[in-house]
Amino acid sequence: MSTNMKLRHQNGFTLAELATVMVIIGLVLGGLLTALPAQIMSQQEAATKNQLNDVIEALTGYAIANKRLPCPALAPPAGGAEATVNIPGPPPTTGCTNNFTGYLPASTLGLSNLTTSGYLLDSWGNPIRYAITPLSGTAVANAFTTGGAVAFGGQSIQALNNALTGAPFPGLIVCSDTPRKGANSCTIGTNLLTQNAVAIVWSDGPYAANDAASTDVTENNVTADKFFINHEWREPTGNSYHQIMVWLPYSKLFGRMVQAGSLP
């Protein structure tokens, strides 16, 4: 072995070799650190979607057991129990303090892993939101939140179906873009996702504070009407949107309740 090779073996790596190794390590770590937040966000998004789907199942189970759906809870820190209003008849019904911009009544549903005041939080620490149609302007107003010996205040499936499928469509309407106000605010085949949802649950997403004043989030969280927005996450200034939303179609609710013997 030559003298130069012996010296190199004895002295270890050269500065150039060490520099090359450090650059490689830096690139590897940089890639890992860049990918990690995106991976965490993806996991949080998936977990929240699963959570919302579980809530829809809990609402359906509650309707089967109690022959009605719960009203939304009031905003924190009021507590995660439903907020109802007794409405004299005829016939007397149970209405909601806030049908459209309320919160999931998680304690009323008997869910687990709640805050001390009874709210269910999403993956980013936001309380889950909840809306339910009051069926305003129909002969079956407040039927979905009215119980009794027979489900929904004794209203027939046919009466409820007629109310939900006829203009002006009193069910909750979900659009894929900001709606035009009116009886048919979304365009069928263009931006209409549903026009007869019984209930909607949604998460304010990872950037709730930043998105709060945007047009589409305001439509969902502040404007107390039957119109809601749901689309892919967007970043534009003034209208950023990162909510996650699912809804309970009347056909699914009726089908499950009939199957369980809770609707005649």
C-alpha cells in the first residue's frame, strides 16, 4: 500500500468527502421535513371525514331510537346539548333555537371524547357544526325535530317526501359554489349537490380563524338560511375555504328508519 493511501486510511474522510456526505444528509432530511406536514394534514383530513361520517351514523341511530332528530346546540361555551323551542299547535311541535348555524349536540347524542362542556372537536380542535331543516313554509314544519309515539310528530313518509321534493325545496341545499338566493339557488347539473338534505354536519378545517371572513365560509357559518357551500379546498385571498362537509339525505334516513321499524 502506498504512503498516500496509508495516510488517507489513517486520517479518515477528506473535507470534500465530508462536505458531500453532509449535503446528501441535508437533502434527505429536507425532503422528510417538507413531506411530513403534508402527510400530517392528509391524515387529519381523512380522520375528520371519517369522524363526520360517524356523526351521520349517530344521528341516524338517534332518530331510530327517539323518533326524531336533535336540534343544534348553541355556540360555545353554552354547552353541547340541543337547544329546543316548544311551539304551540295545532299541532304542537318542537322547534330549534338555531336550525342553520349551530353546533353538533354531541352530549345529547351520547358521543364520547367530548370537551368538558359537551362539544365534539375535529382534528384541529374546532367544534363540529350542525344544521337541520325546519321544513319552513310546509304543512309539516319542525317535523324532523318533533317526536312522539309515532316518528316525526306522526307525519307520514308521503307527507314528508312531498314537502321535501316540491318547490321551494325546504330541505337544506348544498351548492358547489356561492348560490344565488331564491327558490332554486343552485343549477341542476352545474353546481347543485343536493336540495333535500335533512341535516348537515361540517368541520371548519385547519385554518378556521383565517377562513372565517371568507364568502363561502360566511354562507355556512353565519348566514342563517338553508343554503350551504361545499367544494374542494381553495386559497384565494378573501375567499379561502378549507371546510369538510357531509349531509344526511332524506332517502337514507327514511330507509334506515323503515328498516329498523321506526317509521311505518
